[in-house]
Amino acid sequence: MTYSYNHLFTYTQSILEKIGCPPADARLAAEVLLSADLRGVDSHGVARLSGYVRLWEKGRINAVPNVRIVHETPSTAVVDGDGGLGLVVAPKAMQVAIDKAKNVGTGWVSVKNSNHYGIAGYHAMMALDHDMIGISLTNASPLVSPTFSKERLLGTNPIAVAIPAKNQPPFVADMATTTAANGKLEILQRKNLDAPLGWVQDKDGNPTSDSNGVKKGGALLPLGGDREHGSHKGYALGAIVDILSAVLSGANYGPWVPPFVAFLDPLPNLVGEGIGHFFGAMRVDAFRPADEFKAHMDNWITRFRAAVPTEGNEKVLIPGDPERELEIERKENGIPLLRPVAEDLTALGEKLGLDFQSFG
Amino acid sequence: MTYSYNHLFTYTQSILEKIGCPPADARLAAEVLLSADLRGVDSHGVARLSGYVRLWEKGRINAVPNVRIVHETPSTAVVDGDGGLGLVVAPKAMQVAIDKAKNVGTGWVSVKNSNHYGIAGYHAMMALDHDMIGISLTNASPLVSPTFSKERLLGTNPIAVAIPAKNQPPFVADMATTTAANGKLEILQRKNLDAPLGWVQDKDGNPTSDSNGVKKGGALLPLGGDREHGSHKGYALGAIVDILSAVLSGANYGPWVPPFVAFLDPLPNLVGEGIGHFFGAMRVDAFRPADEFKAHMDNWITRFRAAVPTEGNEKVLIPGDPERELEIERKENGIPLLRPVAEDLTALGEKLGLDFQSFG
């Protein structure tokens, strides 16, 4: 079934207010969460709302965090998220990066003591309105095995980069550093389909096409899939995201990153606080006049989009094209939710005294 | 045959002085070039020396460049390489990034009007001695097709990131954003071996195992290999490198990047000047005390290195491990050169009035 943006937005906001989030925070978190649903990253949208609430019930999310800078220089800061929703902590930290970029050209913020921050691209895209390039990274619960490892030591650790253009829409890359994001696997699981080789290894570290392989003790594979196809590069990228997000800020890294699911407890003897993010903002005119840069971005985008396509493919895409098209479509026609997701949202409301349908 | 580091270093320096490079520049360029040979990236070392000289003969390299900052803010700069050797321009630009980081926490430098800068990792590693994280990116001649494209629009556009540790050796990732670097293909070509599927497409955009496929009008493939295995992510990474290196600085980007080989002329109607690089330096103590950070890096490295390995693999590697081990070995036992490379170096000396063997 399909739900309007406003329906899901006001419901999400109300749920978050019910658990004690200040209205402005609830609004901000709803906007971040819904941007995932709009852009087709359904695994990071309202489908996760009840998961955040369960973490709050366990005392692992602070609904009224004091998000603050604990260390800074003119171009850098470490932000302590005070255990708040990543959906709130992240845009506040990205705003710090943007403010620093206004002053000295660029701003770089590493965040500790946070939680899952939703869709990486949202935070990077905050830079676009300021004619800045935005960067957003986060670590996440360990589901990924480095090349040659049986153990899961990294999250899907995404990289998002947003770059403004002039008349063309912006360039927005937003990617897990694994061959495929976990959400892609979940789609196959629901349909009882196999996964392509190169996505998953089993618990012994062998390639498997079992789309439930991760649940059975296996792991997601770094971008590249195997050593011969460059998985050591995907591993290195995931590692860089982990280090900038967490070793730099004082958050947990690698296998110590606390799980998103509330039924799994964090490891004992944690090495830091919460999970970590990393944000960057670079003023385009700190390098060359913004108009000149954006005109060349238009030329870059136009040239790549005009590339001769391979047989069976209509055209070459620019990163962000599919998500933007879906966003326009879903804003107009609504957001489709799978039945279990809608049921989960309904049950969540019943628990907290809200009627999901009445928000429509 | 094997040659000592000093033999190849002094010879390279002398050749570069013969074409008019100031002694300090020739020394710096030799150090950068030789670091590739030491670290096993043989395709980017002395094997390329005659190629640089041919570009100089064509008037496409300026031996006495005035490398200068043309625009700056407290944390950023654009450097004009004045057509100099990338081997000289790049470390000078990286030094600008380091100096800015000393002042305001981080430094970010985009470079135009440069040439091939050798091994990406060298420049990133310059940050390590200053307890900084170093980043080094460059665009390169178009050999790579974006996902769904028959045309070659990107270079192998590497990403290098160097991160200091305390008692452990540093974390040094240095990777092409393609499944395999061109140098890996050249090894297969010399041995008349096929390439794994996912490395190369033929001129019609179909997967091929022909290791000579690129020479026959095909292309290298972005990391991931095909859409199902995430090649759109490798494409996006290569694109980000291209944009930060060239659209931000005013260098040529995409298909306009001038070829390294002197027998191919640059395209008419160029969109910028020369090729572009991008460098970053972040002071670790701009985020948290350096000692604390480096102790946690030791813990990160130790934990990952101790991961249970998969069947048939001895251990999990940390990015930079293989190159560092080779560097120690080659510094001690010398650098092996293939016969054609040694012959090429000899011929180069004969042309410029130097005897390769006499430097031994």
C-alpha cells in the first residue's frame, strides 16, 4: 500500500515526540528518515522507526541529548552526540562543518557517542544549498568481513559525496563500501531468491549465494567481492570510514560498534562511546569562483550522460539520478510500504497511544 | 636483473638534470619515482622515466616550473603546476596542505596544470611524520568506462590515504578505483595470460578476458566490475576523484585529460590546464590528543591483523602491509628490473649522454 509523505512524516514526528524528543528534534529526525523512503533506500526509512524506539526502551538512545562540540580548531571539531538519535546528531554535526567552511574554506567534524544516522546522502546534501561539496561517512554494526577474514569486523560503512552543479541536478553518490548494501539482500530474502556470488560469504569464509548467509553466521563482502576482483580495496575503503568516524572521534570502531538491533547487547569492554560519523564541507569558492565551478560541473555531467551506452542499456547515469527521479515520483504519488512495515508501524503506535491510520 | 636503490636513484636524478630540472627538483622527482619501485608498483617507477622525457621533448613538460598558489583560504589552495613534472608539483602541493593543517587543523589543495604524479601513496605518506592523516588523489588519461558506457571517460583515478599509528606501522591504502590497476594487466600481457572477467570490457562494451582488450579499443572496468557487483560504486569513486582533482582546480577532466604517452596528442578544445590532483592533510590532534589516537590505531590494527583467517590464507592484512615488506626487502636486496626496462633506461642515457651501467 502507498502512503503520502505527509502521513508518514507527521506520524514519525509524533512517535518521536511520544518517546520524549523535543519537537524540533522529532521534526528533523522525521525529515532525515523520510528522505530515505523518498529516495528508495527503504531499509533506512520508516521501516527502522520501531528499531529506534526499541533502542530507546533499552536506554540506549537519549531522547534529550546535549549535542555539543568537545574539541575544535578553525577547520575541525569533535562532536559528542550524548547518546542521541543519529538522525538528530548527524545534521547538527554537519551544520558545524558547514559553519566552519564558511569561515575558513572547509569544515571537518568527527562524531562520537551517536547512533544510526539514517541515509548517508541526506547529510552530505545539506552542503549543496551553500555551494559546498558535502561528505558524509559513518561506521555501523559489524556485518562485513575484511578480505581473508572469517570474522565480521566492519559495518557496511557508507560514503556519500554531494557536489553542486549549475543547471544540471547535483552529483550525489551514496554507497555502502560493500558489493551490495544489506537492504538489497533483504529484498532477495523476502522473495526467497539467491544472491549473486560476490555479495556474501558463509560462516567458514566460502563464497555463497545464500541470501540468508549473513544471518547464518556468514558476512557481507567488501566492494570487489574477492581478492582477484579487488575486495581488498572495498575493505580499505570501509576501514578508512571506520577510522575517520570512530578512531578520530573516540567512538567504538570495528567489532566493538554496538549493534543496531536492540536484542543484541553491545560488547563488554567497549573501546569508545556509541557509534561514529565523519562529515566534511568544502566551499567551492575556496578553490575557484562558484559559477565557474558549477558551469564545469554541468559540462562534466552533460558529457558523461551523453556517453555511448552499451548494448541493452539506455544511457549512462550520473550518481544520484535514480534516487532523484524516485524522490520526485514518490513525493507526488506516495511512498509504498510493504505490509509487514505498515503493520509494524501500526503496532508501534498502539504501544505508544497513536493511531497510524488517523495520520493519513 | 637487480639494481641497487642508489644506482637507480642517482641515474634518475642525473637524467632529470640533463633535461634541465633544477637539482633539488630532480632529487625530489627521483625519490617519488623510486618509491614506486621500492613498494612494488613497478608500473609507476623508473619504467616510466623515458615516458616523462618524451613528454618533455614534445614540449608537454616544463622542466623549470614556477609552482605557485593561485587562490587560497586558511584551509584551502589551488596550486598551478605550471606544466611541471607531477613528480615535483605533487609533493610541493602536498606540503602546502600540510602547512595549512599546521595553522587551522586541516589543509586541502587542488592542483591544475600538472602531469603524471607517480605513486599516489608517496604524497599521502608525507603527512605521517607530522602526525597527520594524508590524502592523495589524481585523475589520469581516460582508460576506464563508467557503468553502461562503451566510451572511456575516466582514468584509473587512485585514492591514497595514510594514517599514522603508534608502535604499529602506519595504515596506508593506495588503490586505483578500477577492479585492477593497469600495471596488473601489463603483467598478464607480458606472460600472455588471460585476465579475470570483471577487469576489462571489449570495444563493444562486453566482458572480455583478453588482457590486451584495452589496447584493442576496450576499457578497464570500475571497481566492482559490473552493475550487479557494484561497478556503479567504482565509477562514482573515480568520478569523485576526477571532480576534486580537476573541476575544482581548473585542470582537464574526464575524456579531456591529456594522455601520458607522448605519441598521442591531447584533444583539441581542452576544458582546463594539464591534469589535476587533490591533496588533504588533517592534524590528528585537531580532533583528539595524538597519543590517544595513535594508541587506538595500534589497537585497531592489532585487532584486524588477529582476525581468524579464511582457509588457505595465513592472515588478514592491513592496507600497506605488502608494500612495506617489499620496501624493506628491496632497499636491502635491490630492485629487480625487467630486461626491456633496463634496455630502455640504457637507451635513454645514450640519447642524453649518460651511461646507465656506470651509475652502479
